[in-house]
Amino acid sequence: MAEPTVISVDSLLARVTSIFESCGVRPQSAVSVARVIVAGERDHCKSHGIYRIEGCLRVIAAGKVVPDAVPVLQDTGRAMIEVDAGGGFSNPAFDAAVDALAARARETGLAALVIRDCLHFSALWHDVEALAARGLASLSMCPSYSSVAPTGGKEPLLGTNPIAFGWPRPGPHPYVFDFATSVAARGEIELHRRADTPIPEGWAMDKDGNPTTDPEAALAGAMLPFGGHKGSAISTMVELLAGAMLGEFMSKEALEFSGGTSLLPRHGALVLALDPATFAARSGRDPIAEGERLLSAISGQGARLPSERRFAARANALSGGIALSDAELAQLARFESEGLAAVTV
């Protein structure tokens, strides 16, 4: 088996950015999109790394995303700030609004960011890490397209509907969790399909509602929510808060718009930012110090905090580079040389 090739984080970022620019994505947006893709690879989250490039190029080729969209910020001075992605990718829209969101949260204690009409493909830990770096706690959530059956049902209705939480810490990394409300992310099943390996039991059903470990049957059927009725309820909450409440697509509408699960979904997103100092101001206590007592107690029992493995992978990649297989490098080279012609719709 061939040894992987190691490439620096900066070199990979430059290559991925160039791919998107060559496919019509405006330079600022290309950087935003490439940054989250390379961050996934850097943190060894392969399902959100360079694997996502092809999906992004396919929606550009299909005309389901506006590659040169310029996010438009709408700020009425109240707790809610809106940014219209204009049918473009979600990441440039978040980047355009994060400073205004953080400033409003520090001013009022609690602020919300509504991202409208965006194409979403990335993990959500980027959002909450950015806010934790600004000293804020946060929640980020969005629907997807309907690929998950509610507990007790057998037809896709809910999305994978991720939710992420971030809490600032004194050290180099915040406390972060980010997970789909399905048992696994859809990208994980796709990676099993590409590798021709079975998925674990309990992840999905086939189109007839029967349990399956076949990734092809799972992708044609329905995924399952994590934790049974509990995950189903949380997923429904995400649909309501980040879909219905915003007046944006819920997962079934996003599926209808994209015409199937072969293209990435377009919908809205909701990010809540909270200032711990404001909430604790009258208590006389330091909320960050209180949080550290809890997190230290968890680690003190030998338990692993969420994202610790991801942060360790990040440190390794920043110092030693990212290892890519021959197949991954060949795919990058094909995207660089052929652009949108390298994908089929």
C-alpha cells in the first residue's frame, strides 16, 4: 500500500481556494468555503474534509447555488441580526456577520444570527469555535434535507439536523460538541459506500423499512435518529427553530428544491450567541472559572471531553502537515485541471 503524501495546511488551503475560484466562486467566498473544508481535513474529520469539494462543485454545475453571491447584512439594532446569503454558500455569510453578532451579544447579553437562503455543507463547530474565541457561548443549528425517519416511522422526513455548542475556556481550545441528530452523518455512510464496507447496525433502514448494514440500501432508504425518541425530538426542534421559525426551508422542502439527495441542501441556519459575563454579572461569580471547575472534574474522572481528539489531530496537522492518499491527490489534481467538467450532475 502506497504511503500517503504529506501537504501543509497552508498549501492545501491555497489549492482548494484556487479550485473554487476557477469554478466561479468569488475570491472572498472561495476562501471561506476552502477554510472550512481544509479545517475538516486538518482535524481529521474526513467526512467534512476534501471529500466535500465534489459536492460543492456539483451544486455549482447544477445551478443550485449562486457562486458569486455577496452576503447582505441586515441589522435593525435589535437582538436578531440577519444575513442574506443570496443563495450562496453559508460560510461567507457567517463570516460577514460574526463580528456584528459578537458585538450585539456583548451589548445585550444574548443575540441571534439568522442566515437566510444558504447552501450548507459544513460542520457547525466552525461557528461556535469562532464565537468562543470572542469569549461567547453559542449554539448553532440548521436543518438538512429529509433523509431521516422519525422514531416509529420509516419514511425520510427529518434531516440529519446538526446542532453544535461552544463554551469559552482559558486555554487554547474551547469546550465544543457538534453532532448530527441522526445516528451518524450522511457523509459517513457515503464514505462506507465508497470504501465498499458495511455500516454498523442501527444506523439506517432500507426503502422498505427494514434494518440494513448496506450503505447503498441505507442511502436509498432512511437514516435513524440517535437515541430513539430523544434524538427524534431534538431533530424536530431543529426543524422548528432553524426552519419554520425563520421562514426558511425545512428538510422536506430542501429535498424538493434540490430534487434529491445527490445535491447539497439549501435552507437557512440559526446561531445563538450568549455572553457569560452579562448573565453572571449580578452573581458575583466568574462563569468561566465555574465552567472550568466542571470541565476539570469531568477530565479528572478520566473522561474525554468532546473534540479533544479533533484538537489533537489539529495540532499534529499544523506541525507536521496533512496526509493525503494517492486517490485524494489525484482527485484534487483533476478538479484543478478540469474544474466543473470534473463532476457530473
